Amino acid sequence: MALLSKEEGDGIVLECQLKDYYPNKVTVQWFSDNQPLTAKNNKELQNTDKAEKSFTYISQISIGTQYEDKRYTCKATHETKEIKEEYSLCKLKSVLKPSIEVKRARLEEILKENKVKFSCTVKAPHTTTVSWLANGVRKGGTISKEQPNIIVNNLTLTTSEWSNLKTIACTAKHPCFPEERAEIPADDKQKDPVVVIRRPFQKSAQSGSALLECVVKDLSSGDVCIKFQANNADISGFICTDCAPSENTWSLTTPFTIPAEYQKKENTFTCTVYRPFKQWKSQPTGNIFDDPTIELVVVPSVGQSSSEPQKLLCSGEGFDPKIKWISKSMEKQSTALDVTMMENGRVKVYSEISVPQTEWNQEVTYTCQIVDGQSRKTKEKDIRICGVIAPSSQKAAVYLLGPSQNHVRSGAALYLTCLVVGQSVKHFSIQWKVNGTVHKPNVYEQNPTDHANGTQSKKSILEVSNQQWNAYALFSCEVKHLCSTVTQQQNISKTREPKQPIVSILRPSDSDLSGPQNTNLLCFITGFFPSDISVEWQLNGTKLVESHFTNSPVVAHTSGGFSMHSALILPASQWKEGVYSCIVSHESCQVPITATLENLYASVIPSAPSVELLQSASRLVCLVYGFSPSAINITWLLGTTEVSAQNDTNPAKGPDGKFSIRSYLQIQPASWAPGEVYSCRITHATGTQSHNISKSAMFEEAIFMNENKPESITQDTVEEAWNMACAFLTLFLLSLLYGCTVTLVKVKPE
């Protein structure tokens, strides 16, 4: 993993590079002080310059250029392994930690002036704040700047103030670092110093100067000597400084030029600080003279026009690396982006070049060459378009769309659309053929469009005549990647045996219609072929705008036909009655197919019921109809007493959207006394109704309901049937009595 940076406009782009991993399942996350960030660009590349298959993943984020004590982390997870790199803006800007040197006036000066003078010299950027702390109380002092990046703060105390001090410290605060401080204990107690060996970041460092610095901090007064080592073997004699007991030097920087015989790639370097009976050693540097390294990648061009140049980014490490670009045996002009001194003492450089799209698409090879100015060793890498495009990206999804049915019926010019979806679709060429012959006129190609999932698409539109289409001409769209020999082809022509769709409308439930949320009126279209179809909605003959409904994708069935549905949005806040029409246009029919639905809201608009009370021989019937909504309650009363022996049907919805229901009450005619009143009471959202019937109110020619016959039965017919039944029953009983008597007489015992 490598974490790079480059300036872009008013900001900085951090680039996280993962190289030489396999398989290509990797997850990359960005964090800023443990807070997740969204990557600006992500790109996965396949490395082609190695024998084994591997991948490179590049992820970028943008940050501001102001100094902040903020850390950015790139975290990658590959299979079960997790790696991460962490950088702050300060490291990206190559800001060195403040170096503080504190001096106190010699004792002779103190006695003469009766004052104690302190001088704090800080090597740091000009934005560093330098101040004093006396017994923890901050004091300003007098600040001056002797040179760029050198700040001096002088403080003067009286002898009485000095005698009361336990400590005095000089502090340096920069946004990129915690506050640095150099403290002078009053009793001059010695403590272990901090020893660091580093390579100074100066322009001269790239001119072949092998300069090291040994920085000693928290150094108490007294003599001190320093030695430099290569691989733990001394390469210098003692470099000594005589610090008088009256002088406190809290930071010491000792430069050393590495002899040529020790400038070898296997060497690491340390420095050791010597005091009487004590010594302290720094951590080693990296292999600063190691061979240069190089990385060459393509800068992602997402969002750029297909005509804009392709940018290439080359980075390299070494002691004194320099970058050159070569193409067609000629050196090319490039842009040096940044130079960074790494913690291991090696210098990292970046260079970017813009390649014209015409050259890039013609597979012109570009070479990045790194030359180390110290060792004169060279490393180089080549790159070309087909070397960085993975085979999987050389294929695209190709869709060929026919003309709309409205255009076909109009007789005007027709348009075929070839849609290409994939990675970097600008590298795909599109060619049209008509009946196998290349067709170039009347072709319009659109610029690529970026999508949220990282893919791109572009369209090529062919204008054809209505005569060609109706003549069943074969139209072909051929798509080919510039790095591939494989041609992807899609064909289309007018269907010779189309199948007509079946259209039906599904009414939503009453609870959905009357609910607080919007609901849908669904139009189902099934059994059609081919798949090209147009669906629209009308209300009372007026076309509804497309934003009021949504059409589902067309679904293919094993039987060979297609189906889809269209959902018309019915706002809960606005009920519109009328004739709703789902109109379907398909090439199988000359006239659009229309399915209609009326009385959509009739079942939820309150409507009072109509009631008829009917009587048969043994029961009463309360017929209730024409009401809405469907919730209703029917109660039977005899006088004022509720009768429970009843049987109700379920509410049934009629074609007009209104409901009807019947309630039956079984009665005994013999027990129904004249003057008694039966009542059918209907309770509905629109109110309560009560309808009565009494025996005395019946006419001699009263009408009764026959459940088995639709025609009416008069009172006389009923009486005749009853008399006949009684006569038959009497004769049957007499015959039975006679038969029993005769039998008993004959079998009487003797």
C-alpha cells in the first residue's frame, strides 16, 4: 500500500494505491480522525507487466490545503488481511517538527546587568507561535525573525524573579504538531536526551549532497560528543561541543556529510551522543542509498470529456530521484507535482503528463524513467492504453431498441437506438449495418454518461425510413473495443407474427382508496410479442402526464410472450370520478387497446341505502341496496323487542360500485297475531332507517316472495294449496286407522 498526494486546484488529492494483490476482491475505506469519508474516485486496474496476474486499486479523496492537526487514514481489507496507511496534511506538506534551542546568558552578564536574559531560537515554519512559560505562567518576550523559518524570542527577568523560578520553558506551537517545549530546570538536573538522526529537507539534498543531521533535544549543560555510524560501525571521529556549566543548550544539531565509500545501498546510519559515563544512540535511518523505485499509473478520467487528454502519474523513490517521460524515443514535457522527504530519509517525487486522446487511443507507448542523481541508477516503466484496460472492461452490455409505436403509426422517420453500457465506453466503437451492409448516413452518437454505480453508457441513434422498417429489413448494431478483436452484435427487425396484448384493470380495495396514503390503479398487460410496447392513461378522455404513473419493466415468459404492468397514482387528498382508461399501443394491432373503469370512488363515497321489505310464507326479507361504504348493520324487532333469529348475506358490490345485502327472518304464521309489527332497522354511516310490516296491514291479494320462482303468488293460490294438503292428510290418517283395526280383528286369538 502507498498513500500519495498531489495539489489540485485549491485543494489536495490524497491517493491510496494498493498493488500486486490477488484475487481482486478488496475493500478500501477512508477515515478522518476515525470518521468515515466518501472516496472521490475509485479505480481498479490489472497489472500487465508481471508474469503473475495481479491487480492495482486506486482510491482518492480531496482535502483542504490549510494546516490542521488532522490525520487521514486509508484502510484496505483483502480477504482476511487488513492494512492501512496514515498521513496528515502536515506530512504531505513536508513540514518539519519545530527544533528549539534555548540559551541562558553567562553568569558574568547576569552579575553585571542584574538581569537574566534568555534566548529561544526555533527552526520552524513562520506560522509557529513561540512563547515562554515561567513557573507555568505564560510570558510574551520579544520576538524577532532572523531568517526565514527561524524565530527568536528573547526574555529578560530580574534576578529576584529568576531566584523564585523552579522552571522556565520556551514553547513552540504549530498547527501540524503538538506544542514543543524546551525547559530549564532550576536545579539543572540531568535527564536522558532525545537523539534523532535525520536527513534535512533542502534543495541541496537533491543535488547529490549526502548530508545527515544528528539532533539532540533535552540536553543539559556540559560537554557532549557525537559520532556517526554506518551499520553500527563508526564512520566519523568525535565531534565535540564544550558547553560551560553556566550555559544550558537544550537542543543541538550536528551536521555530517557521509563519505563516498559509505554511500552504499545496504547501509543504514545512526548517531551516538556521548557524555561522561553515558551514551545515547538514535534509531537507524532507512537504506537511503538503495536503488530507485518507480510506480506508473493511469489517472482516472471519470467525468471528463472523451476528447480531453489522458493523464498519467509517475512516482519514484531514491536518494536524489528525477523523472523523465519518453515516447517514440523523444523526451516529453511533464509537470512535476510534489517532492516529499520520507521518514526513512529517501526522497519521493511525482510527475504527471497529459497524453492527447488521439495518441492514447492509437496505443502509443509512454515510458516513465527515474534517474537517481547520486547513484546514477535508472528504473523505467512503460504504459499504453491496452496494457492497463482489464479484459473484463473490454466487453460491454449492448442493447438495441426499436422505434416507438407512435412513430411507426405516424409514418414519419423512425429511430433505432444502440445503447452501450460498461467501463470507459469512449473506447468502444459503434457501427450500423442494414441487411448486412455498413450504413453510415443518418447516424447520431451521444457523449458518454456517468452513472452512480461507476459505469458509463453512450447511445448511437440510426434514422431509418418507415418503408425500410415495414419491409422487415434487418438492422444490426456492432460494438467493438479498441483493444479487442471481438465484435458484439445485436440485431432487430419488424416482427412478422406479433401477439396482441390482453389488457385488464385491477380496482384497489376500499380500504386503500379511503386510507391516508396514496394508492395505485393497476393495469395488467400480458401475452404480447414483441416486447416493445407503449402504455398511457386517460381520465374522461384527457391524457394524463407521465409523472402520474409508472410502467414496470417488460418481463419475458417461457411461453414466448411478455408481460408488464402500469401503476396510476391515485392521490389520497384528491378523488376524481370519471372514466379511467388504460391505453396500450403495440405493433400487433392497428388501433390501441383500451381497458376502462368507471365508478372508481362510488364504493367509498357515502350513499344512503334503499330498503324493500318482503314477506313469504315462513319468513320476512329485508332487501337493502344502493349504499356505500359497505359497513352496515341490520337488526330485526318485534314491536320493541329485538329478534335474533336472522340470517344475513354478505354485502355485494354491483357494477355501479354500490353495495346490496339481504337479511332473512324466520317466522311462524300461526304465532303472528294481528296487529303485531315486525321492523327491519338499518344502521349505516349515512344514518339509521327503520321499515315496518304488520299482519293487519296485509291485503287479501298480498304478494309473497317465492324463493324458487321469480313470479308472484297470490293469497288465493296459497289457501287452495293449504286446503288440498289438509284433505290429503285427513284421508291418509283414516286409511291408516282402518288398516290397523282390520289387522287386529283378524289376528284375535281363539
